[in-house]
Amino acid sequence: MYNKEFYNKLKQTNVSGDPEKTRERVRAVWMTLEKQQKQEVFNISDLKKATLERTCRLGNISAILATALAEVARVDPYYLAALTDENQDNVSDARIEQFLIDHDYKNVLDETRRNSFNPEYIEDYHPVREEPDRPAEIIVLPEVAEVSPSIPLIASNILDTLTDDDKTSLESMTEDDMIYLLKALNLRARFNEDAKSITVLLKKILIG
């Protein structure tokens, strides 16, 4: 995710191709965001609420707001700016970067990479830690009994703690509800270690 220093280098110039479509699309996306997500849009972009309100009223949108909404809501910035009518679900970072490049911010992207050398800006970046030369050693570790509770057992233990109302509420969730919650969890996992652990566990459950 880009930081405030990066966003401060973007311009407030309107990039909307159709104000009417932009106004309706931004309104729709904003209504689906949780309170925490809405605040995150303002936090990373350093924009004020008045800017968002103006976009919802007039349909003008800057690359700053389009990119911030795209990063938080994972919505295609081209769609928000009415430059396409096809909205990509869970838009990729590469798509967001291409949007910035198409609006002449390639130099800002390059400068950010050079100055910060932050792996978040470099796809598939894996730092390699150099180890000093030393004689080869054979280290024998004591055997430790592995304790690996099964996922069904963990699930059973969690279910035992739920009330009947909790179980009824969970069983009544629709597929759309589950998809929305997964997207929200995936977003929180970018900033919260507990949410990241839960995300990994869910992936393990899904792949078996």
C-alpha cells in the first residue's frame, strides 16, 4: 500500500471520463465500506471528507481518491474514473499501478521505489540475508514430539463456545455475506497479525 508521502506527490486534477458514472460508482462503493475502511481511505491519502463529498456530488475524482479507494476497497480505479464499464473484482496491485502510469505518475512510482526500497512496492521481492563464512557444523537437535491438533478438532472446540443464537446467525449467512466478510478479513490482514493468522487458517481449511 502506498504511503502519504507518495499520495502527496499526486495531483488533485480531475481524471473522470464521465462525472455522472463516477458519482454513482463512488457513492455505491463508499456505502459498502466499513467505518474502519472509510477512515483508512482518508488516512493513506491525507484527503478530507469534503473531497469525498464533492466527488459524490459533482462526479469529479482525482487520481489520489481513485487510487486510495482502489487500494482499500479493491475496486478498479479505471471503473471509478468511468474509463471502463467493467469492474474487476478484487483488483490487482498491478492494475492500480498501471492506472497511475497511464496518468503520468510512472516517475513518482520509480522515485518511491528508489527512495524507500520498500518491498511493498516491488512485486515478488524476497530479500536475501547474507551469512558470514564459517566452518560447517553438524548440529543434532533433540527430538520433540509434534503436537498438531486437527482442524476438525479446533472447529469443534470453537463450536462448543457458541450460543444457539450465534449458531443460527452463522448458519443463515448467505454466500454473498461470506464473500464480503472474506474481503474485509483480507484487508485487515494487511495491517493486523491476528487477522493474517486467521486468513492463513481459512486458506488451510479450504485447501484441505
